[in-house]
Amino acid sequence: MKKSFKLTDEKLAPARQVDSIKHELNKYITRERKKKVSPGSDFWDFDVQFGADVETAKVIHISEINKSIDAAVALGNESFYIEILAKPGHRTVKPKN
């Protein structure tokens, strides 16, 4: 998913618009995680980029999406760009001490 979201809408309150964006992103991530994993992979991992626009997007962890959206709202941005790409992930064994 590569998409720009507007944080303002004439029909919705700003807080409800932010909630609807977060809900759409969570639905997308859930849908991608439910897909069958390719042989040799353990789970779906995600590459996430977030920024005010495509040129300024920076890599973030998937758990930081909501924090980044809240930060964009706090800065007063009218929109933001997010890119979420699914990739096969492989579990690693933690070394025992």
C-alpha cells in the first residue's frame, strides 16, 4: 500500500478522520497477515515508510505507525504519506546465555 491520507475532511471531525485512517491501515495489515506464507517463510514482515510526502518519507517500525500519525496531527499537517509493503519474514533463534 502506497497512499497519501488527508487529515482534514469537511464531513468528519478531525479526530474521527484520524480514527478512520488508523482503522483502514489496521484492516490492511490484518488482511496481509492472513495471506498464506510462502514456503520457507515463518510470517509476514512489513517495510514501512512514513512522511509528509513521498520525498521525505523515512523508514519506521510497524509498531510506530499510530505514534507517527499522532505526531503528524500534533504538528498540524494536513496530510501524510505512508508506504506499507509486506515481505516474507524468518524467525531467528535468540542465543541462550
